[in-house]
Amino acid sequence: MRSALKLPLALPGQRIGLFGGSFDPPHAGHVMVSLMALRRLQLDQVWWLVTPGNPLKHREPGDLGRRIAAARAIVAGHPGIRITAVEATLGTRYTADTLSLLSQRLAGVKLVWIMGADNLRQFHRWRDWRRIAGLMPIAVYDRPGSTFRGPAAPAAVALARWRIDEQDATLLPDLEAPAWTFLHGPRVALSSTALRAARHKENVPS
């Protein structure tokens, strides 16, 4: 657990994808998106930023450790994917603040923010979303139900002139923000929300 509170090693010039979320639970879809990003963007690593969680929501003691352990277990055998909960150390609550601090600490490293197209649909509701778009390039991966609705979302429309064709995705880490691309590929119809609901249903006494 303690090692996960630190940043993985990254050297200047390396291309690192940042993939944030609660990962509660992590699933095959997270792994697939990470592997596709590694290949399509020619990244050196993808870091899963396991968030401590919304401070306004109750979480059981040891919850972060449980999610870190589950994330490490599911990416075992994929050395290009690293797990970190550095946000708990930084003390940040919002993605924009986390990415701002990381871009300062990792000066010289080529960072790319990775998100699913389902998040793109609501990106305009995120706190300081325009600041996020200005901090580092963004790679959006297609998700079931968001193939067309993602690129038509308010934030995507606002950032349309900075979108590059996915055929040029390997250039993305080298570009100045704002810059983004929409990646199509295999999709896994899994979500952490649905998996949590199923787990809760199994644990409810009949």
C-alpha cells in the first residue's frame, strides 16, 4: 500500500498515459483500454490513478488498499501498466488539480490523459474541464453507447478544432495541449457501477 502512494518512475522524454478512476472494481475493460492506448499512442507506460474517493461519500476503512490490491491483481502480467494512488498523497480532490501538480512534478515527461467516451459525454460538467484540456493532450476511447454521443457532447464540440484524426494518434503525446483524439476499437460492455450493483445484490439476504 505504501509504495502505491508514490509516483512510478518516469524519465524525461518518456510517454506516459494517465488513466484515472475509482477502479471499484477494476475490470477487463480498464485493461483493454490501457493496452490499446499503449499500442495506439506508442506509450511507454499507462498509470492507473486510483482515486481515494469522494470525501463526501462514506468508504470503509481499508477501501483504498482493497482497490489498489484488486487493480494490481488484474494487471499482473502487463508490465506497461502501473498502479498508483498518489492523489491520496497530493491531497487533491479534483482531476484538474491532480493533473496540474503531476505536470509540474513530471516536467519533461510527455503526459496524456486517457478517458472513456462515456466520460467525454459529461466532461463539460467536470470542474475546470477547460483547464484539464489545456494541461495535456487527451485520448478518448470508445465505449458502448458513446460512439456517436461522445463526439457530439458539449466539451467535444467546444474542442473540435483541436481534434486530430485517430490515424495520427501516435503524434498525440508530442503535441501541445489542447489536443485530443477519439480512438475506436474493441469494446467491453462492463462498468464498475454495474459490477458494484451486481455485487451488492449478491450480498443482500434473500
